[in-house]
Amino acid sequence: MPIPMSSRQIADDLTARITAREYEPGTKLPSLRELADLYSVSVSTIQRALELTRERGLTVGRAGSGVYVADEPPA
């Protein structure tokens, strides 16, 4: 059985996807549950990963709406 990715590894993967424009600015990311299923980890691991992407300036959370790619990701 493969070892699950860490929150930092997931944040790095999401960073790469955002940088590669797989997720365009302003795009809503999949739900916490969908991301947890995608990466085969717990929702809490995804929450930590998304916190890292917010700290990097790549995503913004909107209460009751979800997490979105920042309109102007840092260079």
C-alpha cells in the first residue's frame, strides 16, 4: 500500500497545478471531500494543505462558498 501524501506534498502539487493553469485564476477548487478522495487522505490533511496554499497567496477561501484560485497569484 502506498504511503499517503503529506499536506505539504499536496500543497506542492496544488501549487504546480495552479502555476500550470490547470486551475485558472478565479476558479473554484473541488470540495474538501473531493480533494480528500482525489489524494486518498483525510479532510483534515486537505485543510492543512489548503492553508499552505493560502499562505503562499495562491488561494482564497470564501465562507460558505469554497476555496478559489487567487485572481492574481504571486509571480
